[in-house]
Amino acid sequence: MTDSKSSYLQIVKTTSLFGGVQFFNIVISIIRTKLIALFIGPAGMGIAALLNSTINIISGITGLGIETSAVKHISGSYKNEDLKSVSKNVSIVRKLALLTGIFGTLLTILFSKWLSQLTFGNSDHTFSFVFLSIILLMKQLSTGELVILQGLRKMRFLAKANFYGNLFGLLFSIPLYYYYRIDAIVPTIILASLSSVLFSFYYSRKVGIVKTKVSNNQLTTEGKSIIRLGIMLTFSGFLTLFSTYLIQIYVGKIGGLEQVGFYNAGFTLLNSYVGIIFTVMSTDYFPRLASICNEEEKVRTSVIQQSFMSILIITPIIILFLTFIPLIVKIIYTPKFVSIIPMVCLGILAMLFRAVSWSMGYIIIAKGDSKIFMRTSLGFSFLSLILNILGYYYYGLEGLGFSFFIYYLIHFFALKIITKKSYNFYFGSDFYQIYLICALMCIVTFSLRYLQYPFLKYSLMSLMVVISIMFVLYQISEKMELKGIFNSVINRKK
């Protein structure tokens, strides 16, 4: 098998592994969201969204971005599958996770009253933030173990830790929401975090890494490279979270907590259920790209391959969502949430551009280009905030979907210019041909939504689903010779 086919196969294998796990995670998330929607309603979802957003912002600031920077640090030192080569780096990562977790917890407790006033306009939720402060420690400890598994490419352990952590978090939450309704929000968030940290520790210990003592000098000296890249990533993550936080507060001030619940529900569909595919693929993509970041042609090849697979995978997902979005919203939430459908339909088209700009954006991170990264992060976050505020001000929830689409359209073209100018990266004409076909299929499906006759509308949209799946399978087969791979597997079993 050629290197190109092997690379495509690796992308498919990793995506299949984590895609399967994430499918069950999404089912778990859907059930959890359904429980929240049924037992505490849109207003309760608004409270939960604001609490989670606040905690995520603090975590983004105090976590120093080790969830990404530590992966690069460990994978770069892991040679010939020798665990001894990374034992010291693993110990450093664990110490950093502990220290940053403690710092985040103390910071949350110290500013709990101020956080309640800023988020909700009163101090009624002060103790909620005090109790939730422990999440900062648990989240960092869990992150430390998961990045170790990712850096060592122990993908099956990583997948299991994520899956079981989410599953048991759900099982704990069901009786709490049933009996305590809105009062269960804080306990369920804490129990979900506890479940995650327990399973991340369990599967990390199965790797069998020998403990190595690390002095304070070693921690300071060798932790610098992790922290340097981490601070850069923290800055970007903080801007994104803070922008989302401000938008939620703005929507809450203008439209009330129910509108915040609708906003959160819509973007959960876009970012957590559809956008999860990017998280799945980045599990293997980032370590792979970071290891070849100084080889221009290999970087270009890797990014093109990832972009190609990303757009092929996301296209039928977009078309499926456009076709069945009324049913999806009613299943995941309740009929009260149908008002988010126009927002989601406009927003999901943005995934066409996000799939490619996401792949290009990792070039900057892999190279550790702090100047470009900082400037683009600041510029894009400001652009997102302005577009979302304007979108909601003029067109309400539907305007948020439109602003999401415009943002990723600009994001795509801006990164094309930046990566071409700075790293001589560009796509070939063969990629754009496939990209254009995928875009046309999505646009046609979106347009079919406006047909007045339901039978004709859903018949044609269902036909587009079939056409998109067949097109994607054909293109993937052309790249990897799926028939040959399938036959070789069958022959081995015989």
C-alpha cells in the first residue's frame, strides 16, 4: 500500500474508532439533554449553560492549554514504543495538571460571589460556584491522564475512558434530575466530572508507565515548553469561551433565560453533535502533524488529506441534518424547541467551510507560530462576537445561525491567505472540484427545505442523502481501494 493510501486509511481507522465511541457519547448526551429539557425546561437549560460556560472559562484560563500542548510534548519524546523514554515527561504533565487544577479551584472559590453577580446579575448562585470549584481540579486531573493516552497513541484506552466516563455520568444524573429537578444541576455536573476523572485514571494506569520522580527544577525547566505553547492555546481558548459567554449574557439580557436555553440548544447541535467529528479526527491528526511540522511538503500533503476526508465525512452529515432536523429537534429536546430549526439549518452550512479551515488552522498550532496565532485568535474572536451580536439584534435566533455561517466563510478565506503567505500552503484543483460538488449538494438540500409540498420535499431531500453517501463512498474508495482492503480482510479470516 502506498504512503498516500496508508495515510487515508489511518484517518479512516482513527475516525471510525472514535466516531463509534462518540456516537454512543452523543446518544448519552442526547438522553442527558432530553432529561434536562423535560425536567427543568428551557430556563433550567439556560442556568446550566451559564454555569458550565463560566466554569469552562476559568478552566480555559487556569488550565494553561495542556490538553493540547502536552500531547505534542509526549508524542515528540515517545520513541520506538519505549515507555521509559516518556516516563519523565508523563510525570511532568501529571504535576502540571495537579497544580493548575488546584489553582483553578482556589480561584473559583475566591471569586464565587463576583462570578454569580456577573453571570446572573445577583449573588444567588454564589454557593453553586463554590461547590462547582472542585470541578476545576477534577477536570485538570482527568485531562492530564487523557493527554498521556493520546500522546502515547493508546487510542482504544482513550476511547474507553471517554465513553465510560460519560456513561456513568449519565447514570448518576438520571435519578437526581428525576427527584430534584432544577436543584440537581450542580450535583450532576460534579458527578459527571468525578466519573470522567475516575475512568481516565483507570485506563491511564493500564498503560504501565513507570513512575519517575521529578524535582522542582526539572518541572520548571522542562515544563516551559509545555507552558509556552499552552499559554498560546489558553489565550485562544479563553477568547472563544469569553466570546460565547458574552453572547449568552447578551442574549439573556435582551431575550431572557429561555432564549439562552434556545441558543445553547441550537449550538449544542452544531458544535457538540455535528462538530464532534472535528474533535474525533483531531485525536490523531494533531500529533501526526506536529511530528512533521518542519517538513513543508509533508505538512501540505497531510493537511490536504485531512481536509479531503473532513469534507467527505461532513457532507452527508450536513444533508442528513437538513433533511431530518424537525425530527431531530423533537427527539433530542421537546416540541418547544422547534424555534431553533432556522438557526441550526443556516449554521450547519457553515460546517462546509469549518471542515477545511479547521484542517488549515492546525498548521499554525503545530508550528508553534505564536505571533500569527495570537493575532488570528484575537481577530477571529472579535469578529465572531460582533457578528453574533448583530445577528441576534436584527434577526433573533435565526440571525445567530446566519452570523455563524458568515463567520466561517470569512474564517476559511482568511486562513487560506494566511497559510499561503506564511507557509506556502495551498490546495490543488482536484481538491476544489470535490469541494465544489459537496458544497452544491448541501446548498441544493438546503434550498429544498422551502418546497411547499411535504411529500415532494422530503422525497427529494432523502434522495440527496442517498446521492451524497454514494458519492462519498466512491471518493473514499478511489483514495484507498476499499474493495481490495475488504477482500484482503476476508481472505485473512478464511
